[in-house]
Amino acid sequence: MVSSLIDVDTKWWKFDLVRSTFLPFEADSILRIPISYSLLEDQLIWIGNKRGSFTVKSAYYIAMRMVEVNDTATTTANIVDLAAQFIGKGMLRELDLFFMVLWSIWGNRNQALHNDAAIPPSQVWESANRAFTNFSTAQLSSLPSSPSSQDHWTALPSGFFKINVDGASDDGGGNSCIGVIIRDSSGSSIGALSMVLPSCYPAEITEAFALLQGVLFALEMQVNQAIFESDALSIILALSSGAAGSDFGHILEDIRAASRSLSHCSFHHLIRDGNKAVHSLAKEAILSGQSKIWKGTSPPCIWNILRDDIM
């Protein structure tokens, strides 16, 4: 059972057990798989996009990859080849309409075959066009607005705390690391951490872990009204859109679940130049190879950065 390889207390893999059970290259691959902090129940998701929900466009791209592997001259391949021409010409809206027409024709065929209730071709077109219009409207209304990006630390209302997070990877292939700092409305640090993660992860997973640890650290420090900032725009957008279908979708769910314990919580994008303090903390973890926590004080390695931030 996979569950026997997971330490329920640390929420990480049991390293010694994994390495003693599997071949070295298998163990390395397993230990790079991020685990949910809250050990969520399994659920079905669509792997064709980061939202985890089915769309015609994502299904098309999967079909294209299948055709590249198996270049058989089938009817399906012919349809995909035709659709590829829409993609090549940048006609994405026309591509959506193309699939709506195919879907309507197929539905009309089934009605004729099973219910003896087919409609004329003109009505098939009208049905497809109406479905396309509804689909386009729904897509536009579901798109999250892009969060505004800050380029420096900004003051907060009294009683609020700002938590900045960042992740960094070791160029030498070592473990990924993260940095977190919590500042009050005056800009003073009430806590910070510099943490070594248990494995080397891709950039997005590292940034997602940084934000999760930021939320958990805020709860540990009894923060109640929090504003989180990260320079990973993709993570902020994924949180805003409800994405759950990526390699780190379960980490996003952990972030959402943990943040519900706060009376106020919001996530914002901050450009890299405005996030230097926590980037330095993440780099500190890479250089030292150790995790450190500061409570009620500021890490000496970022004193100058914190001073410049609030000037």
C-alpha cells in the first residue's frame, strides 16, 4: 500500500523505507512526488489542463499527442489534421465552433438512429451555433481577472499582517528551499523561516510549497488577518481560478483549506525585485543546508533588505 510509505506525522515520504524498497532511480522519482499536507481523499480530475475540468480544447491537444505517437490514417486522425489547420492559422474560435458542429451532427445521428427524431441540417447548424455562443459566454465569465502586481513592500491597515514567500532551487541538484517572513502593519518582522524541503522539486511545486508553509507559519504565529505575497504569478492565478488539475493541484487545495482558518486572507502577486527578503532566506537555506525559524525577531542576513523595504 502506498499509504505505508507516507509518514502521517511529517506529511512526507518515509525516506529510509522508500530507498530500501525500491531501486535507486525509482526511489528518486518517488521522493520527488509532492504529498498533500492534509492527506486529502483521492478524487477524479481531468489531466488535460490545470483546472482539472474537461474542455474541448484540452481534449484536442491530447488527441494531437496521440496522433503524433500513432500516425494511422483513420477518420479521427483526419479530423484532427483538419483541426490542426485551424490551430496553424490561429483560428481558435473557429476550432471551437468546428467541434460544436461535429458534436451536433453526432447528436442528431444518435437521435435518428435510436429515437427516430432527427432534425433538418439547418437546425443542426442553429443548435451548434447556439451551443457555441453559450460556451463562449461561459468561458469568458469564468476567466479570473489578473491580480495587480506590486514592485515593493507596502504598508498595511492596523491589525493586518503581510506574509511574503519565495522558493529557490539548488543549481547543483540539491534540495529545493523556501523562505517566509511575516511583518506587521509597521513593517516589523514578527517571524521568519528558512526551510530546506525534503527533495528537489520543479519551480512551480517549490513555489506552491512556499505559499503553503507561509499559511501554516501564519497560523502557528496566531495571525488572523493575512495578506500573502509571492512572485510566482502562475501560483497566484491558479489559486484565484480554482485550479486543481496540475501536478501541484493537491498543494493548492491544502493552501485553500489551511487559509480558511484565517478571518481574512488574500493572495497577491509581487514582482521579484519586491520579494528580495524571502528570496535571500531561501538562498540561505540552500547555502547552509539547514532549516531555521526566527520568532519575535528578524534574521540578521536580511536586516538591510528589510530596512530598505520600508524607507
